[in-house]
Amino acid sequence: MTYLDTHAVAALYRGDLSPFSAVALRVIDEEEDLRISPMVLLELEYLHEIKRIKVPARRIDLYQPTRGCKRMVQKSGMQGY
């Protein structure tokens, strides 16, 4: 089980892999149980409220357990910011 932080979730939602090293991407890609903590969802909602991101936290569905990086990257056409 791996928990993603706020910046990682936002970048993956946007389909932006540039913040990640090759090692980090491999680890994320191989992990079968990626999760987002309630605190990250709270931070994402706060960023939405202050207009730093356009999408509310409830629309960023990456917090569902057992979603791998491959599925997140497939969302690269979505705009999180």
C-alpha cells in the first residue's frame, strides 16, 4: 500500500509525469494499492476553494484503492488545473 501526497495526486490527475523520477514512476506503476489519505482530499478541496485548481476533490477519483499509475496516466487528457 502506497499513499500519494497532494502534489503527486494533482500531477497524475493532470497527466503530468515530469515531477517524477524514473524510479518513482516505476514504483507507482508497480504498486497495486495506491491510496490518497483524507488529509490530501482536504488539501485538494482547499486548493479548489481558493481557486488554485479548477476541479473539486470529489471529482478527482484517484483516491479509489487499487488503481495503478497506468490508469491514472490514461486520464492525461483531463485538465486538473
